[in-house]
Amino acid sequence: MSVKLDAYDRALLAEIQRDARLPQSELGERAHLSTAAVNRRLRLLSEAGVIEGYSARLNPKALGYGLTVITEVMVENERSDLLDALQKSFNACPQVQQCYYVAGECDFVLVFLVRDMEQYVALTRALFQDSGNVKAFKTLVAMDRVKTGMGVPVDLG
């Protein structure tokens, strides 16, 4: 994606990434733009795919998801249709928070939020063992959520 971002765009992106609920009038004050200019720029940034969406960060423990598990997955066969099927199953699983197709010793790295180890074991059966294309997987259990988030560094200068 090759979108030319100016200082105003970057300022807007930094502000909405911190708090997407800010009214456009306040965004305009912070970025030194009119409300109409903020509206136009945000629409263009969304249409260009720079802004992928808006969401709220929820506390997993408050919803009963107290366990974070990182899993490295090695596939049996790297045929594109088989990889696509795995990716589709990972995308469909609400407990998979992040999924990366990677180079190196494994093929995928997944970040799960689960209620407990029993739920994780059930998911490994459904996603890995029943897939027919997972050779092995390695489980890392997070002891603490030190830093989480999907914030992208916005260089303002």
C-alpha cells in the first residue's frame, strides 16, 4: 500500500489510535484542522485501507478468558489449498486473537485467549489434530500479559 501521508494525516492517525471515540471537532483541534477536513481525511484514510476499522479493547479476564496461549504450528503439507483451509479455520475461531503465517522453524504462530486449559485442549483437537495437515505444534503458556495491543507506531516527524 503506497499512500502518501502528510503530518496532518499522521497526527489524526496517532490521535484516533489513542482514542477512536474522540469527536471530530476535538480531533480537528488537536491536529489543527477544521472538522470538515478531519471528516474528509478520515474517510480517505479508510477508503485507502490505512484505517482498517475501529474497535474497543476489552479485558479478557472480565469476560472469563484468563489464559493466553501462544502456539507454534508446523504443517504436514504446504500445498496452497491445504494452507488456505488451515487459515480459514484459524480465522473462524473466536479464541484465536492473532494468526501469523511465518518463515522459520514453524509455519504459523497463533495467539489464543481461552477460559482454561481444557478449552485449549479441545481447540487443539478441532484445529490441529482433526485438520489432517498439522505435523506438530508447540504450546507456550503466558504467565502474565505484560504488553498487549495492536497499536502501530505513527512517526509524527
